[in-house]
Amino acid sequence: MLREGEIRIPSGCAIAAIIDKKGGLINGSEIIKSIALMHDRSNGLGGGFAAYGIYPEHKDEYAFHIFYDTAAAKEACEEFLFKHFNIDVAERIPTRKIAAISKSPDIWRYFGKPNRVRMKNARLDESEYVMQCVTRVNANYEGAYIFSSGKNMGCFKAVGYPEDVGEFYMLDTYNAYLWTAHGRFPTNTPGWWGGAHPFGLLDLSIVHNGEISSYDANRRYIEQFGYKCTMQTDTEVITYLFDHLMRHHGLPTKVAADVLTAPEWTEIDRMEPAKKAYFTRLRAIYSGALVNGPFSVILGSNRGLLAINDRLKLRSLTAATKGSRAYFASEESAIRIICPDPEKVWSVSGADPVFVPLEIAQEEGE
């Protein structure tokens, strides 16, 4: 029998990310190499990636990545899609046959724009229209799951180790200016294709290590605003919280992060007046969005890359920079294997979210 100290018990899951702030393209082989180094943090029940800037020829269209369990589910979902969107391209996502992933749903992608007549009749702006359509499919169309719905980006995920998922989706043939990655070690939720990370909605994608002990409170809060949590995992709610705070309330990325990770009241009481007033307002207005539990989270978006830790820093997360690139990973070694000599390395603090803005997004007025 193995004794304590004779076996490594990692603190669940692996996350990693790379961004080139100036929009320089990074081959998918780099993020695969980074996440593969943390193999022992996963158990083969989920892996995935998000990539930004991979569909420049369709940059003004929404890219829907969809899992289908049956032909009937595909037929029903496509009828809905073609009715609510003007779809230009419908095709299977290219994959490789590999022994590690022998069974998979039917995986398709669609590029298109909202049907303007239906959107006008619904009296919704474009983003809200797309969000509500995605929610309707995922909540009501059994056997169909839209797992990516942004512009010029895509999520790729599966049941398997992350390096196998990267090979399966042929990510070494993609180049992106922002990558996130996840290796899953589920403890109290099922391992299935839809439950793998990243979780995506519009251009947002979330990879997460840890457990959201406030999940029920957060779910009740966010479902007041038309969201539905259907993916059988606590991570899903973080994506919706960020979308709601940033898109509906117009909060900057770092302010939204402060809402989720706001300090305890005893700590706020000891702050200088301006900071005390700031966090008092956030906790009073957004009490249902406060996230508790041990976690580290990386948020990808067309604005840039955000990394946060829970306020007690119960999950590891390291950051590094070199030139125009920034790196994040659960372990420093996962950064150094692709960037051996970073200019700066530090541990992300539980009290200080790190946001790396995409400079080309600012130039384009994003």
C-alpha cells in the first residue's frame, strides 16, 4: 500500500495560456507542449483549447462549433440555425484518427450572421440575439450542444488528455494570437464532451482549476437574466457571470474580475477610503456574483487575457512575460518548456487579477 508522501496528488486540473499582445500568430503546437507537461494533473476525462484569430477569412461571422449525438439532433439543430442565421459555410471540423480518442460525437462548424429580420422582430442587439439562440439550442435540443459561438475564434474540446485532444483536432495546423488550454481532473461532476473545458459564449472562453462552492448561489443569480446552466459542471457559471457583467453592465474586464473575487468584509473595513468605497459598492450591488471556493481561472476574449485566483490563493497559477508575449500556467515549468528564459516570472496573487490587453483590439476600438 502506498503511504502518504509516496504518491503525487496534484491539486486538480491544469490550465495554461499564451497571448501575443501585438497580434503575432502562435502555432498550436506550443500550447499543446505547455499543457502536456502537466499530464499528471489530468485523468483523461477532459481536455480542450480555445484559439483566437484562427478564422480571418470569416472574421465578421460567428463560428458555431457543435457536437451532435445523433443524425436527428443534427437535423433539428440545423433547421433552427438556418432559420435564425444566414449560414455561409457548414462543414465537419477536421480531425485525426488517434487511438486515444476512439469514440466521438459528430463535430461540425458553421459560419454565419444573424437573420436581420428575426433579430429586429425579437428587438435584441446582435450579441444578445446570438446568446439567446445558443441558450435555446443547448437547453432544448437534446443531442446537440453549441460549445463555441464567437467571431474569429473557436473552442476545441473532448474527453481525453489535453495533448491527445490537440492531436485529435489537428491544432498544430492552426495559428492564433491567443491560446488557452485545460486538462481536466473532475472530482464531483461527470467527464463528458460537453463538460470539458473551455466553456465558451460569444467571444468569451473560460478554463478553470478548482471548485466553485458558491455554485448554487451564483447559478440562481445568473439565471435571473436568461442564462441556463445545463452542462453539469460548476465552471459554466463563471462564463455567464463574466458575459453578464461585461456585456450587459459594461464593466471593464478587471472590474468584472474584482466582482467575482472581492475581498472579505473584514479586509474591506481595513482599506483606505477610496478602495473601501469601491469594493463596498461591488459587494453590495453584485453580491450574487461573488465566487467562493478554491480556484484559478483564465478568461480569453477579443479584449485580451485575464488570470485570477481565489482570494486565499488555494490554487497555483504562474505568469511570465517576454517581449510581446505573456504566459500563464498552473506550473512554472509549463511556461519554461516553451519560453526557457522569460524576462519576468511571478505568482498570480489572489488579491490582484492580471489582465493582458490585446493591443490590436484597442487599435480597432474593441
